[in-house]
Amino acid sequence: MTEYRAYRIGHDGRIFAYEPLVCADDADAIEKATRLVDGHDIELWSGPRFIVRINRKPDVPPPS
């Protein structure tokens, strides 16, 4: 199992929160991180290794 962090990216481009994930592999981590997408983009990292950026759903308006 590998440790990952799913970072929530604010509309100003800065990280404002993260969710720790423990997953079997990158594919599992991407699947779990995709479920976290709301009005903000998610960046998935494993330590210093960038995995993917998942953009917010276009039909979800940004939070006020």
C-alpha cells in the first residue's frame, strides 16, 4: 500500500486542504481522488511525485 495526498486547490491556485489516502496503486488513488472532486480541482501526489490534476466538474459552480 502506498500513501497519497489529494490536495484541494482553491480558485486562487493555492492548496487549502488535503485528504490523506492509502491505496494499492496509482489507479486506485486516482479513482478515490476523483470522488473528492467538488467545486475545486484536486491534485494527487505520492510524496514528491505528482500523479494527476483532476479538474472540478464544469456543472458544479465554484463556492462563493
